[in-house]
Amino acid sequence: MTDTIMQTADRVIAATYKRFPIVLERGEGTAVWDTQGRRYTDFVSGIAVCNLGHAHPRIAEAVARQARQLVHVSNLYYTLPQTELADLLVAQCFADRVFFCNSGAEANEAAIKLARKYFKDKGQPERYRIVSMEQSFHGRTMATLSATGQEKIRAGYDPVLQGFSFVPFNDIEALEAAVDEGTCAVMLEPIQGEGGIRCPAPDYLQQVRQLCNRHGILMILDEIQTGMSRTGALFAHQHEGVTPDIMTLAKALANGLPIGAMLATEKVAAAFGPGAHASTFGGTPLVTAAALETLRTMLDEQIPRRAAETGVYFRQALEGLKKRCSHIVEVRGRGLLLGVQLDGPADDLVAVCMQKGFLVNCVQGDTLRFAPPLIVQKEEIDALIACLEVILKQ
Ligand SMILES: *Cc1c(COP(=O)(O)O)cnc(C)c1O
């Protein structure tokens, strides 16, 4: 059966993913099982999506309850789950208003549109350019790939959208030089995820904030990967003592159901009046009920603190491994978003880890990324480290 599924999938599904040869059919907590009954400890979490783990009882119950009550109605009407979710989100951060959509790329599309519209409404239509970062990742739609500072993502899709330029991450002088009267916003990730788990230098985000203030432009933070407790705070910018004007969320927001959100201050959000932007499925009762339960669970169970503590343990374990293994160049990251850069390609290692019962993932060719569910146990981390040590020493 497993082989048939893989053969059929390879024949009928767009070949945009090179998949590993397992068929996953069940998950619980930090574990997933394939159709052969093999168990894997999941250090990928759907790429920082299932932050509370698989098949979480509270989320499963919230989804089932809402599915029986009301799955979808148009945004022409009010609903309770969407309202409660927005209210709880704004209570937890700088933002005053939330626009709901269905993915990270859509959240960033909304952010880009809002930044442009904000200056159009102010009577400055020439301010539409956005400066983002080299090695950034903001999504795969035309606008978001145009904002993405990786040639491999843009290749094949020329002409990309106008009005985007890139500067090196962590280089405040380059950013200063790139900003002019035509700039409406700076857009960046608090930690570059797809770019190889690149952390900001101390004070970098504060410097970006001050630069944006000086030029009267907007700061857009893409927290799609770093948000929802992943780095040991509900949102990663909360470690840095800065607030953006716009923040985007998706991935872990509903612990696996598709949702995106663009959050903004009242002043900026005012540019999105009736008809300015829309989404059929955005904020639909089913997914917002799941997101509401996800956020409540994170707050009830102090998941950010737990991720911070376990993250310190994991990081120290990786640093220890680095001392024992010459192939490790650098350990990077924060909370439970960690990367280990190797002195050569990391793809083979991912396949070997899988054979040994661990799902891990590789970014930028040479960096292993670890983004386990935030409920991961120290024993599971110890087991992964032992597995990596054996493989790296071979
Ligand atoms: C995953 C990701 C996106 C894109 O999200 P999709 O839901 O795949 O569209 C955008 N930005 C960052 C930082 C991401 O990690």
C-alpha cells in the first residue's frame, strides 16, 4: 500500500516537493507514525506549525465542536471565534487590529498592500518601495517572492513585482543607505528561518526601529516562523524591546489548521477600510476556533516559558556536541528554533536521522534545523543528540 501511495502521488501531485519515502498517517504529541507502523520523534513540527504537538486534545475538541456548530460564513457577518481570537491577539501584543487570511504568504501580501495604501492615503503615492533582507523568506506569491531575498525563490518568475530591494541582514549602515523618499517600509524576520536560522545582532532590531522612526516609515516584522512561542516568547520581537507597526503570523497560529494574520496599530490599520482588502475563508469560524484554543492553551500552560527553558537545554546539548564533533561549524537560534551549521551538505544526515526515527530538516544545504513541538521532553532531545553524535562521527 505504501508504495502505491507514493507512486500515485508522484504521478498526480504537482512535483514541487521532493518528498522523503515515507507515508505519514498519525501523530500524537511529539511523535508521528508511518504506514509501516514506524514511529518518529518529530523535530520538524510541519516546519514550526504544530507547536503544541500533534493531535492535541484541546485543539481536536475545539475543532470537532466548531465543525458541528458552524464551519464557515462570509465575513459579511460577525462570528464569535474570530472576534475572540482577534481580541486575545491584540491583548498579547502591540497591535490594535487583525486582518485574517489563510497562509503566511497571504499575511505578508496584506502587510505589503497595507504599507503601500497607508502612504497613498497620506497623499504620498511615491512612497511604495519596501526594503527587505538578503536571505529572507516571505512566501511564494508574486508579491512575497518579490520581497524574498533569495535568488533561487525568484528564479523563473520574472518580471517580479517592482519596488523591492535587499540589504544584508544585521547591517544597519546598508539599510540606512537603501532607504530614501520612495521607501514605505522595512520588512524583516526577527530571526531568519529559511535563511539558515540567522539571529539579529544585539540591538539590531532596535536600530531598525529607530531608523524607521527617523524616516517616518513602517517596520514590518514577519513572525510567521518565529511567532507563537517558538523562540521562548509569544512573539520573538518581545525579547528585543521593540514593537513593529505591522506583524504577520501564520504557521503555528492554529496548531496546524491553515490560517494567516496581519496585525497592525490603529494608525496604520486605518488604511484598510471596507473593500480595501478581503478574503473568503479568512478568519472562518473553524480555523479561528482552533487558533483561539491554541493561544489559550499556550497562555494557560506557559508554553513560551517552557520553550525558553527547553531551548536553553537543547542549545547547550548542541554546543556540547559541537565540542565533540569537528563537523559542526556553528550552533544558532533561540528557544526551540535552532540550527546547526555543518562543514558540508546536511541532506544525507536528514535521511539517516529519519531511518533512526527522528524527523529533522535542512535549510540552505548545510544547516540542520530543529523546530520540535514546544512540549518536547529533555529525554527526547538527549536521544536526538546521541543519534546525531553517532552519525556525525561516522
Ligand atoms: C513559512 C513562511 C512564510 C510563508 O508561509 P506560507 O504559509 O507557506 O505561505 C513566510 N514567511 C516566513 C518567515 C515563513 O517561515
